[in-house]
Amino acid sequence: MIDPIEAGYIIPMLVSFGVSFGLCCLFALVPSLFLNQEHMRNDLNARQAEHKRPTPRIGGVGVILGVAVTSAIYWQRIENDLIWALVATAVVFAVGLREDLHRDMSPKVRLLAAFASASLAMILTGALLPRLGVPFLDTIVGLTFVGVLLTLLWSAGACHALNLIDGLNGLASGYSMMASVAFFVIAGMTGDYDVQFVSGVLSLALLGFFVLNWPRGYLFLGDAGAYAIGHILSWLGIILLVRNPEGAGLAVLLVLFWPVADTAFAIWRRRMLDKGTDQPDRLHFHHLVVRALRIVFGKKLKSELYNPFGALVLFPFVAAPIIAGVISWQNGLLALLFLLLFGTLFIGTYVVSMNFFRNRKFGQKDVVKAPSNRPEVRPIEVSALSGIYGEGSQSTNLQIFKRSESGNWSIASKDQKGDEITIFDKFTTDHEAWDYFNASMAKD
């Protein structure tokens, strides 16, 4: 293991932290200099939003500039392949920043930018994902077109995945710090000085943002930060694998497990629900955790604490596969077993959680019947967004449903006092119904 003090990492890491923290403070304190206030207010209405006040989302700029400035100062410490991999980050960072500032880059454009950065990194470094660490799979990965395809998916997928888990204060940056530390440890074991250097610099730049993002959420990472950090993490792993034949690609995948698993499951879930895979929802794992906390604690916690508390609850689960990846770095079969274990636990826990919420929905007798001038309520399709929700001291039993012969969604809700509200056939989608309910709760 390379000693950080002997290797002279401390000062560069502090430089990275200082640049990142200083810029993030500036962005958080004077957002009007950089951002459109209307855009920040519109963010409150996003389906996946968990925050309650307009918040600038360019914290990732501070993180990336912290890494960029430090890497530029100490560029002689970094090998050419890693330098070029970092340079390739510019494409996805620029497109993400455009979205953060102007809100005019669609998810498909951002994903294409992630593929562009991945392609540029492959061309500049000449590196492809070399192996997964399992003999049969490695034979397939060794085919050039398979290697190219997997490298593109690996890099672009990590970018997009990190952006999707950025839903709670501190979750994406906390995960990224853990992943950076994991690569710092692995690079120390392999003697890859420059990979360890960049990993350490990235972890301290992330810390400079984290202290402003968790727990209060004064600043968000934004698309520029999430996509760029995802690219850097994926290429730290690829370069380690290229340089070290004993390394297992599945071990690196364990380091990337949480965002990749959440994204893969989101794609599958949206397809099963016949929704667009690029459409946001409130059914990510972190959303379920926050809902569970609201049910368990109710009015015992202030409303604004559920968001950071949810991230805190998730951190051990995020860390577990990362630790497993470090342990199984040189053992592909062990890494495969870990992947199967964590994959099973992830899916199983998600299914149990969804069943938990379904069991707490309205029973058929709880559905408020329509007035006599309304048609009789027929068999219904119930949205997964239904459940018991708490906001401050208020707890509401909500059902979002669609009758079999109606094309629109309805709401039935009952609060702690037993007061009932039913709104029939008003909403085009269940998400629109949820947004209406959420806005009503905030107004009350």
C-alpha cells in the first residue's frame, strides 16, 4: 500500500477540497449570479423532487473543477492514459452543465453525450474493458466488438446511473466518496500511484460539496457533476483492470453496484409498467426508504429531516458491495458470488418494500364511494404511488387508482381525523395525481 503522506498526496487533496468547497459555497450563497431563479422554482415540481425550496444544482461544477485544477497543477504525477480519460470527461460535463443552466438537454441527449465521452476515452487511451474475472465470460469479453460494446455501456451506464440515484441529500456524493476510497485502496494494493492520486483528489473534492449538500441541501450536484463523476469512476476502474491482469472486472462492478443496480431495476420496472425508460418516477429505492421512514416515525421527525435521514439509512447498504469489491479484487468467482448475493438482496428487499406499501393501502371498503350522480366504482387498477404518507404531524392514507372503464386516474384520501376526499377521473397519469396530492399537502 502506498502511504498517502510519504507519497505527498495530502497537499494536492487539500487543494482539491479547497477549490471545491470554495466554489460550492459561492454557488450556494449567491446562486442568482449563475442560475435562473425560475428554473430552480420549476425544479420543485419535478416528479422525483424531494426538496421543498429553490436550490441551485451546479455543485458538481465545484467538484470537477477541484479535480481539474489539482490534476493540472500536478499533471506530471499522472500517466497519459489516465490524463486522456479525464480529458474525455469534458463532453458529458459540458452537456450536463448546459442542462443545469438552461434545462434544454433531454435525457436522450445527455445519454448520447455519455456515450460520446466513453468513445472519446476509448480512442484517446486505447483501453477497453479487458476482463470480468470469470474464464467463460472473459473469452466472450476478449472479442473486440464485445469489448467495445461493454466498455461503452460500462462508462455511459455509470454516468447515467449516478445521475439517477441523485435523489436525496448526500446520497450520490456519499456513494461517490465511498467508491473513490475503494479505488484509492485498490490502486494502493496494485501500486498504481496516479490512479490512487486521482481517487484521493476526487474524494476530497466530493467532500467539499458533501458538507453543503448533507444534511441541509444548500446545493445540489446537478447533471454536470453526476455525469462527469460517473465517467471518472468508471474509467478509474477500467484503467486499473487494463494495467493489472490479476484484477477482476466483476469486483469493479461491485464498486459501481448501487447506481447500476438501481438504474437497471428502474429500466425493467418502467418497461413492466409500460412507461418510457427515460421518464422520472418516485419508485427508486431511496424514495421507498423515505416513505417507510414517514410511516415508521410519522410526526416524531420534522418533515425536512426525512430526506437526509433516508440517505443516512442507505449508506451501509451502499457501502457493503463496495467493500466486497475491494475484498474480491483478485478473485472473479468470489466477486460473482457477491454480485449474485447483493443482486438477490436488492431485488428481494425492493419487492418486500413494495408489498409493504401495498398492504398499507386502502382496502376496498375504504374507497370513498361516488355521489349518486356518479357512475358506480368498478374494479380498479391501483398505482404503486399509493400508500400512507406523513408530512409534519399529518398522516394521510392515499389511494391513486384508475377504474377499468376509465382512461383517467382518480384520488381517494383519508386523513387521521377520518376526513375523506375523492376526486374522480381528473388526472391523465398516476404521477399527475401524485403531484396534485403532494402540492395539496404542501399547501395545507
